[in-house]
Amino acid sequence: MKRKNTNVPVKILVASATILIAVILIIVLASNHFLSNKTTAASANPTGTEGSDKNAKEKKKSPEEEKAEKKAELLQKADLLAAGYDYDGAIAALQTFDGYASDTDITGKIASYEQIKGTLVAFPVEKVTHIFYHSLIVDPSKAFANHETNKAAQGMNQWMTTVEEFNKITQDMYDEGYVLVSIHDLVKEQKNADGSVSMEKGTIMLPPGKKAFVLSQDDLSYYHSYTGYGIASKLIVDENGKPVNEYYDASGKLLTGAYDVVPLLDKFIEEHPDATYHGARGIIALTGYNGVLGYRTDESYKTQPADLNADKKQWLKDNPDFDLDKERADAKKVADAMKAEGWEFASHTWGHLHIDKVSLESLKTDSNKWKDNVQPIVGNTDVIIFAFGADLGGAGNYNESDAKVALMESMGFRIFCNVDGNPTAGPHFASHYMRMPRRNLDGYRIYMNSIGQEHNLSDLFDANQVLDKKRPPVKPLT
Ligand SMILES: [Zn+2]
């Protein structure tokens, strides 16, 4: 019901835009008819010179036609912005139209946006929930094969979500009124006069009944250890400039398309522009040791130190044409295409370190590796998503005198994410940082909810409906 109500204004906007486009089309057709009549008359001219002038004129649009086209484009752009709850952006777009104030189509549209904007309410940022995934399983028969004896298959069953499960969750959450927001919609970084940074709560304005959520995806490197488990192999940029996956099916055939979170969610948002707030996308947590996004961008593939892992050695053997600069350039192209769509990036530490157990020295070395190997590809970030769901020094009370906290802040991190399955565990706002717990929507969590052993997903979806029938029972964590 809630969704239907909020869709009504969008439908009215779409309908009025359609009528307007139809009117413009009639005007354009009528003027073309007028021109072609004139051309026929001119072709009787024996010199032909005037005729060719007229032909040239026929191809060139009149200023009125150009203006009508521009207006239709702007109305369409504004409707898309408004669908994503960005009414100020929609109004600003329309105000770029020359003489908009005396155009009743435009002023009428602006008034309708203002009216809807007046009905929005602030969603409490303390109540924003944060869900996360790992890379999705495309082929469960490969991922879970021999799960009774194969430890890696057991890991796949516990930590991974299948494409089928992801698609059901995305649809169910949308139907429940969930709207994807950016983690940066929750909090704003303020530079103080003395150079220090303080964090202030952000404002999220949504229609009544809608609920904001943040989404992240961890370890989007397509690690060597994923090979053969029915998971995509990399992200590439397609001919339209959009990020899509490469995936080898069971017969070894290379397919290109939506086989993981990024392109699947992009596709869903394209079909449901009201699923996202101001064009937000998810946040990708990256390590660096196997490269990023399916590219072998780490310098170790080139320097090949003595302790190089066996899987890296094998990969280099299988890929004699490896060129570090090319891998990095290709990965950057993908990262740029993702950023253009609203995707954001976070550190997951270069070496997937347990932040609480690692020594300060190791953390410093690791930080430099992330800066050298990952940051040049994805850019600066103020978000760190801790590996293993660990946390820094305990429950969201980071002391600036703690050397690890100081190191994290010196690297520019102001948003810290741990893992907590409790649906009511919201973000903690401090003067100099925000800590946001995340909820794992993985095989373990979905399975435990589906058999009634856990009850911490029902605010998002029905685990019983979502659970992939091809997933074997998930053993409790040991
Ligand atoms: Zn991880």
C-alpha cells in the first residue's frame, strides 16, 4: 500500500510528461509537413540553387523545435530526479530552461514537485539499517559441491548469498518500502577552523512509510580461491559505459552480464528509480592482496617476492601476458564507471586483517600497501569496513589516545563499520566519527532464520521464502 501511494505522484508526472511529448511530436510533424510542401514548390525552380538551400534548411531544426526538444529532455530528466526523491535537483534542472518562469508546463511541474516535497518526512538516521553481501553465487551446484567434506564449499554455504536469494531480497525490501541511501547521507564531515574534523548528522527526507537502508559488499576482488565455485570472475565496462560481469558457466563458456551485486542492483534501480535516494548505490569494501574487481592490481604479481602464494604463482603461469599497468588501468576504468553511477568504495584493509588482533606495526605496513595498491584505483575514502566483522577496541567507543584509532584517523577514516546481526543495533554518532554496525545477509543468517533458529531478518524479508532450495543445510559456526 505504502509503495502504491508514493508511486501515484510519479505516475501522474510520467503521464503528464507523455502528453507533453505527444503535443511536441504533433507540432514537429506539422512543421515538417509545412517544410516539405515548401520544398516541393522550390524544386520547380530550374536553377536548383534555392532547392538545395531548402534541403539544407529541412535538415536543420528550427529554434522552436530545438527548444521543444530541450524542454522534453529537461522534463524527463526532472522526472527521473524526482523519482529518486531529489525534488530540489528536479526543480533546479527545470529552472535551467530559458524563460521557464513564463512556461506553464514547467511552472506547473515545479509546483507539483514543491507540493510533494512538502509531504516528505525526515527518516531518523539512528534507525538506518545496513545490510551486506559477499560476491554472489551464480551456480549453487558448483559452489556447494561436496560440502560434506570440502571446507571451502562449507565456507561458500555460510558466507555467500546466491543470485536467486539476492534478487528476492532486493524485490521484497523494495516492496516493504526500503530505499537505498548512501552511508554519506547519514553523516557530514565538517572541517573546523583549527583544522580538526567533526561529524554532524545528515538529513534524509523520504515519503512517510519509506525506510532508509545502506548496502555494502565485501571482498569484491574475485579472489583466486573463488575460482571453480560458480562465481563471476571480474567486472568490465560494457559498450554503454556500465559495469557488468564476466562469468564462465559450467561448460566453460564466457558470458557477459549481471552476475553479481553491482550490475544486478543497477538493473533493478533502472527498472525502479524510486528504489534509491538521490541516485545512491552501495559501498564496496576492498582488500588488495589479490587485486581488486577481478584485476590482479597488486604489485606482488610483478615483484614476485620469495614468499609469493601458490595460487598467485599458478595464476601468473596461466597468464604469461600479465601486465601490471594494464590491469591497474582496466580496474580503474571499472571503478570510474561504478563511481559515475553512485557506487562508493571503502577499505577492508589490504590483507584482510583482524583489526583487534593485529599489531600496530603490521597495521601500519598494511595501511601503506592499501595506499599504494588500492587507493590509486578507487580514490580516497573516509570509510573502513573491518574484516571478520571485528571492531576497534570495543563497542563503538573509540578513544583518540588509542594508537590504532589515531592511525585510522590519520589515514582519513571517519566512518567505521563492524558486524552485528541485531536488527535494532543502529549507528553510533560521535563528535569525530560514526560507527555503523552491519547485518550479514549470508547463507548462515538466511538458513538459521528459515528454520526458526534465529529471528533477526523479519523486518527485511521472509527468510523461508528467500532461501535458495539448492542450498544445503548450513552447519552452525564453529
Ligand atoms: Zn571480508
